Amino acid sequence: MRAMLLVNPKATTTNRRTRDVLIRALGAAVDLSVEETRYRGHAAMLASTARSKGFDLVVVLGGDGTINETVNGLLTPDTGEGGGSASRPAVAVIPGGSANVFARALGLPNDPVEATGAVLEALRDDRRRVVGLGHASWADESRYFTFCGGVGWDAEVIRAVEGLRGAGFRATPARYVATAVRQFFMTDRRHPAITVEAPGMPAASGIYLAIVSNTTPWTYVGSRPVQPTPWASFETGLDLLGLRRLTLPTMMGIMPQIFNPPAEGLPHGRHLVQLHDEPEITITATRPVAFQLDGDYLGEREKVAFRSIPDALQVMV
């Protein structure tokens, strides 16, 4: 099996010695080519090259951002989802970021050494899983995503944390929580801008925050999963949670439910908008609002169209 390993040398939970050990272990199992990512978008370019050169597998050692780039490099516009997952290299994931949501949602250990062991077992047994992806389009741009997109407050938090990372601070769970609290009091909580539409339902307006999920959890705070859409799955369409009120009492009611989903499955409350297993979801806003995919801040947008792409990616797991 010919495999390309994409290594993000800035991955937060690995060092050079650990990476060397992992590379040697993988190299003993497959015909391995190793590439380090050097700039934003480089992983997408390398993954596209792996596909065009007929590699069987792309292994990613990095965080969710590197994985997202890799997926978008494999599902380039000339192949699209119509080519089928079998026509592209399979993907294996070794977590190296701060949250590692995609890897953990697949059931992989969060420790990169243990995850490498799990990947090696999957390679030995040729154990594959086919998962669906999400696709978002806005203006003249588009991108696939593996686990979530968000419009509103959650994207504002990601924008603020990315600014802190640019200033040299680490993206720790405590920093995300502190930033989320700070952004809560800074955001406009009087003038909701968002409207959500999906096939066969009336438009839902007056929304402050909309989370679109391709799986659950939405993210992690340390070891604890955060599940605003607990029915979401790689095997179903897209799910959504929207908030029509952004006040302290509302958040105090919803937070315990998304850390510990109720027995009936979904969070409940008068100010929630919820969708499950939708093929398409369109979000519009009366003013530009913050937008993110897979934890990557993508600017302020007034309209984003989300689609579910079933059976899009083979993963060794």
C-alpha cells in the first residue's frame, strides 16, 4: 500500500521525537512518503497530489484544520462527491491538535501514539469506515467539512481564539471557555440576524446562533464532549441547533443539556430551533455575521448554504 503522511510540524500535542517514532512505525507497515505542511492550504495541495498520483492512503498527523484541508484536497472540484469514496485515497488520522474532534468522533484515542496503534491495526485488518461529509458554499467559495459549521457566537469565539494564537497563546480548553464567556458579553444580544431554512419547513427567523453538525460531538472541553446535536451522525444528513434567545438564563438552561444530553436525546427549551437528518440547510443573515467550519474562522457572511454529502470518505479506523 502506497501512503502519504502529511505532518503538521506545528501540531500542538506532538514533538519531533514523537513524530519520528510514529513515522518509523507507519513506515514499517506501508510504503510511506512523508511531507511536512509549511503554510495554510499546503495540506490540501499535497492531498490533491496524492490523489492524482494514485496513492492508496493519506495519513494526517495534525489537528482538525489539517484534516479539513486534506479532505478538501482529496475532494477537489474535478472529482466532487460524484466520484465515490472508492475512487480516492482512504484517510487515516493521528490526532495532533488541541481538540481533535474528527479523530475522537471516529472513536480514536486522543493520544497520538495510541491512535497510531489503532491505525496500524486497521491497516493490518483492512478495516475501513465510509463516512458522510458536509459541504458549505457562500458567495463564490465552497468547502467540505467533517464535523461542524457555525454562524454567530461560536464563530466569534473561534475568531477571538485564533487572534490569541496569533499572539503566541496556546488554544487550551480553559482559554476557549474564558473567551466564550468574554464574547458572550461582547456580542449583540438584542438584535438577532439569522434565519434558517430547510426543505419542507417554514423559515425560522430571529436566531442569534446556528450550529450545523455532521456528527456529534460538536467539540470537546478537555475530555468532556459537547453535544448540542446528539442525534447527528456520519451516517445521516445534517443537524442544526439554533438559539432564539442569548441570555444568561437561556444559557444556564441549555449548557447542562449539551454536556449531558437528556434521556430523550435532544436539548429542550422554548427558544431552540432544531433540525435532524436534513439534506440541505440554508442560513441567511440581515447583516454580516461570523462564520466557521471545523473550527476554522472564515470571515463574516450573509448567506451560507450547507449540504450533506453521503458516503464521501473512506477512513481507516
